[in-house]
Amino acid sequence: MEQLEQCLLEILQNEKFPIGRRELSYVLHTSDRTIRVAIEHLRRKGFKICSSSQIAGYWLGSESEYLAFRREYLARAYKELSLIKTMDNVPIMGQVTLRREENEYILL
């Protein structure tokens, strides 16, 4: 495991309350983006790092907290996939369509 991920995991294990990315960035001397990537890597390794739209921050969740996180995460994913499906299947009036012919594009 990468050193940053190990340090992040130790912080989450020792915290009693959720801790935000800004604070994690400060403590670990890294960027917000790097924290988000490290959280994703740890989740992909199976660590149940929870977050919520109702509670700011990250924490290692209990089984019930993880299940609540999972429900919210799946609901967001379903909403996004539903939006993409709708956008894929509905032509919008006035939307620009381009066709490439040789070295130029033609508006249709």
C-alpha cells in the first residue's frame, strides 16, 4: 500500500468523527484531488470508507453505515446513468450535428 494511503487509513481508523478532505489535505500536506484519488484507491481495495450528502467528511463505517453509504452511492449512480440514457435517446431541436467530409466539417 502506498505511504499516503497508509497514513490516510491510519487517520481514519483513529478519528472518532468524520474528517473532511480539506483537513486531510492539510494534515497530509497534499492536494484535495490527491485525497480523493487515495480514498478511491482504498475503496477499490475493499476498505469501507463512507461519506454522505448529509454528513461532511469521511470515516471508516460500521456495517450499517456502509450499507447506508452504498444505498446513497447506488442512487447517485442510477440517477447519472438514467440521465445519460435519456440524453443518448432524445434528439434536441437546434442541436448541432457535424459530418466530416475529407478535411472539413459540414453542419447538418
